Amino acid sequence: MQKIMTMLSCRDVSLSYDGRTAVESVSFEVAPGDCLSIVGENGSGKSTLMKGLLGLLKLDSGQVDLYGSKRTEIGYLPQQTVVQKDFPASVREVVLSGCLNRRGLLPFYSRHDRARADENLERLGMADRARASYRDLSAGQQQRVLLARALCAAEKLLMLDEPVAGLDPVAASGLYALLEKLNRDGMTLVMISHDLQSALRYGNKILHLYKKPLFYGQTREYLETAVYRRMVGVAKPDENDKNGGDHVDGLV
């Protein structure tokens, strides 16, 4: 069997949101085993791009291709809303709902679905809270439950939008440790993060976005760029004078 070298390919993708261009001419590739960190300032189009990759938003132009996986087999952990935090269901019911896309038109969960949910609750250290009300959990516990839910859908690829937003440092560190282990065990990750330090620590590739890609490439290469130095506020005066939107390093 031929080895899959690319899991996700994004070519010249542009997207609009509320009638305005949010993402323009984005290209990158994700290989099996990658952890791609998507970084950038607020309003740079990161979440819009992820929704386009997942097929939740229609592309204005460009193409997204998946290899060796289907969209129904991608785990997705979106930013949590206030409504979600107060969702009146048991922990196990929330995790089981991650199997819905895989069910197709079948109306009931199978024995395999239930076993998969229980396995992921165990994997995330939440098996002892399976019967608890989701709304009664701490923010860190809720995020673990939502990650278990996403893993019920994920076969090889997991997409995460600000997975540690709203978590205290201890809970955030614990969740990153779980994600690191998942990645080491073979799960490919695409992760949006405002936490640049963690994005650099856990991502082997960086996509720095400000509507257009300012950088795409290996993390070690990103650390040598003016884009990175501007992001952390240590750019040289001549670099600050440049228009970052016209600067692309490592784009393939």
C-alpha cells in the first residue's frame, strides 16, 4: 500500500464572512503526524479558515483536498460558547454525540459507538464522571469532555479552535499534555492558538495568518523571520516599516 504523504491540502483558498473577504489566497499542506499551529492576531481569519477546511463555510475560490480521510472522520473542537457550557446533558451523552456524523441515517447509537465513547472518556480521564451533568463540570473538565467528543469522530485528523481558551494555567497545561500525547500516538492536529509560546512548543509547522498567509513552514524557520519578531515585539526598526501582509516566508 502506498504511504500517504499529504493528509490535507489547501490551495489558493479565499473565504468571505458577513460579506467581507476574511481569508485570501491561503495555501498549505498537512502531512500525517503533523501538528500545524495556526497563529495570528484577532480578526486575522483563523476560525473562518478552519470552518472552510471543514466544509462549514463555502469557499469563494480555491480547493481543499483530503487524502485517506473523509470530512465525517475529522474531529472538530470549536470555541466553546456560553450556551454550550450550560448544556443540560450527561457527560456520556455529550461524548456520544460525537458519533452522529459517522452514523449517517441510522437513528440509534451502535454498541461500537458506545464502546468508542467509553474508551475516549477513559482516555481523557473522565470515565468516573460519565453520569455527571456536563453543566456541573469545571471549565477544564468540560473541555476534556468536548475533546473526547471530537475524538469519537476523529480517525486520523483533529482540528481545534483555541482549545485552552478560558482555562486556568493548570487546566491548559493538562489539556496541552493530552494533545501532545495524541499527536505522539499518531493523531494529526491542526490547532488555532493565541498562545504563541504553546503554538511554537507543540507545533512542528506554523501558519501565520493575517487574511493572507504571512508565513507557512517549519517552526524552526518561523523563529528566524521578521514576521515572528514583529509578533513578539522585537522587530528591528526597518522590519517594522515593512508591510507584513506582503511578506510570505516558506509558502509552498
